[in-house]
Amino acid sequence: MVWDTVRADHLSLYGYEGPTTPRLDQWAQQARVYENAVSAASTTLPSHASMFTGLLPSEHGTHSSYQHLEDRFQTLAETLGAHGYQTYLWAANPYVSAEKNLAQGFEVVEHPWSPKYRKQASKIVRAKLRRDEGTSELNEKFESRQITPWMIKAAGELAEQGVQEFLDARDPARPWFLFLNYMEAHRPFIPSAEHRKALMTPEQVSRSYQVDRSWNAMWSYAFGFREYSDEELALMEATYDATLRELDDLFANLLEGLDSRGHLDNTVIVLASDHGELLGEHHLMDHQFSLYSPLTHVVLVASGPGLEPGRSRQPVMTLDVFPTFLDLAGIPRPDSLNGSPNLLDATETRPRLSEYSAVFAQPLLTVQELHPEFDPTPWQRRLRAYHRDPFKLIEGEDGRLELFALDEDPLETKDLSSQQTELVKELHEELRRFVVGLDPHVPQADVPESSAEMTEMLEGLGYVSADPATSAGSLSGTSSWAITDAKAKEKAASR
């Protein structure tokens, strides 16, 4: 189960002061809680592709400028299906779909906008909106009856219905694999009144409906053309927290329903997030243009046979889930994952890499239309974050470097790169050696064009194709991206 856009540090399970996940906290007492898990990417498409393939974004090549997972990559669902597993996918994120080929290997694929759920999903979301003035785009479209799929993504309770129907109809003699993606915590944050009241005072609940969470406002804030007051930022954070409380109930209700029908016997359960969310840190919103800790430090909890309960500080990644499932099931790994770490044998030391592989153009274009003087150049760069505990080095393809000590500064408020120049050189050289060992993806075909409905969904969620200027721009000669691009060109030429 993936909680889309959930940062670990806002879960009470991970020490957050607010009671955002009380039911998860209770369940996790019998689970393994990974406190030091990072995502392979800060955006949905590459992160999910990494979980499904066990590969880094540079290796599978799926991101906003190449929105397609090629058939040649063997996914977890395909591997399990080939060994007799019945497979089911429910996803509220349009990227996790057959159109982007992330559904390969799943026998049944469903979404909130599937015909059987669409009317009910619309009703659920409309009830949450009520008087919410901060989500003007949604209100206007609902009022004009222009209901489109991206508007009804926060209807996670329907996943339980789909799961139960799938399991009731399955072949009881065969094992099964489910993948569920929930979008409640993705902007524009529309938790129910019940879940707001669980975390806010009545006055805060009332004010939370008034904070402007439109894309224009959030992007203008990120690029320095408007400000949110301290109160507005606190209310936005509290509204986000209320979506986590809602996810907590959805998770617990689903598991209780499955358990009551005997479906959880001999079952491994993994809860993860694909990436986090920025709520004003570094003067940023959403989950683009950076690889800071609120985006890369993610949820990862596992329970079931072969997993010892407890809390672990060992360095792991969400893409480790693929080899872990296969090892627990006694299924041979694909050649691409031979030697890959898993959650069962996590070591105390391990370098890890997170990537921002392509630049989203829409925020830059939107703000440039509003403010013609805006120069988007500093934001038009790919990023890599190299984790070698307790340090983290963030490198831009333009050569800019940042260094943080996560043990002392978990939210990365103090850049140490100018003070610890020798350590920066050491970690940068390690990053370059790490990247030399990657097998970069080279596209084998043109990306299929998105349907009109898919394009509308992605635009509504703030997802559009990458900035074409990025890949054509000049790279710093020492950038690890220069190494990757050179290897990819050499690989393409050899074909």
C-alpha cells in the first residue's frame, strides 16, 4: 500500500507531536518500522517505477519527460504473476495506470474514475469540499458540473470495496498480490470535516477552509512572488495532517475488513509512501524542484511472516520492497535484481541515491505568465541526492552542491558545503563513482502520446511534461548527470 505524497516526519509513528496516525501506531507495534527509509525519487512516476522494478530512475528511465515504463523491464506484478499469483491494482494516481504502462502484470486494474466507481467517488469528494474556499478550481468545476477524473482522486474508501470484490472472486487455491495507491494527502488537501476536527480547534477548522491552496498561489509562493502568513502556513500544515488522519482510518478499516474474512493469514503487508511533500520548508510547496528531506524521507513499515517486529535505523529504500517480496515468497529474482539489497538483510552502512530526473515545466510557465520578469533558469536543473549517513549531498546538474548533516539537522536548514569543503569533495567523488556503476536507460521507442483525459488529469494534479530545455542545456563538467548522459549516448551509439 502506498500513501501518495506522505512525508514520514508528519506521522506520529515517526515521532510527530500531532496524533496523525493513532491506528497505524497500534498496528505497527507488531510490524517492522523502518525509520531511515528514502525514496528513489521526489515525484510519483519515477518513484513508483522504481518500486515496481527495483531500479533507480536513471536505470528504468521513467519520469516526466518519458512517461512510460517500457515492456522490457520486468515488474514485481509480472514476476509474481508468472509464479501463479493473482494480481490486483487500485490507484488513485493517474500515473499508476495502464496508459503509462505501470500496470503491466496486473490482471485487474481499477481507479476512482473507473465507470463502476465514478459516481460514488464524486459524491465522496463533493461532501469533503463543502465550503472549502481554498480549492477554488475544484469548487468551480463541481458547481459547473465539469467533473473530471483528477477531481475525484481522494475517494480511498472505494479501494476497500474493490479489494473485497477481487478477493471474493479469486481462485482460493492460488496466492494473491495487491497494490493500492491512495491520494488523500496530495494537494489540494481536502480531508473530511471529521478528520480536521480530530486535529484542529473549531476556529482552526473554519479558517482552514479559507487558505488559498490553488496552484497559482502555491507556485507564486515557491518562486518568491507572494507570501503566506505564519498562520496560513500552520493551517495548511494542519490540513495536510488531517489527510494523514484520514489515511490512517482508511488503512485500519481495510486491514480490519480483510482480517475479519480471513484474508490476512500468511500475508505480508507493506505500507510505504512514494515521496513526501514540502509545506513551506526552503520556501517551497508541493514536491518538485528539490530533493530535500521532506520529500525523500518516506514511510516504510512491513509486517508478516519472515519480518521481525521492531524499529530499525538501518538505511533502506522503498525500491527494496521488490526483492524482499520475492525472497519471502521463495521466488527467484530477475537478473536485474541479483545482488540488490532487501529489507531482511539491511546493513548498517549503505550509500543511497535519490533523483529528480526531469524538470516540470508547468509551474515555471504559469508563474512566468503571471510575472513576465520571472527568470526560471535556476530551477531548470535535474538533481541527485547522495545519502551516506549521517550526511547528504545534493547535486544539481549545473554544479551547485549542498551538504547537510541529517543527525543534527533532519530538515536540512543549514547548508554545510562552504564549511566542510573536503567532505564535499569526498562525497562528490563517491557520487560520481556510484553513477559510473549505473546502466542508464536509453529509450527504445517513442513515448505513446497521452489521451486527452489523461492530459487533463495530469494538468489538474500539477503534472505536465518536462521542460525540453533541460536536457538540451549545458551541464557542469563535473556533474554526475554529465556522466550519465555520456554513458547513455555511448550506449545508444553501440546499438
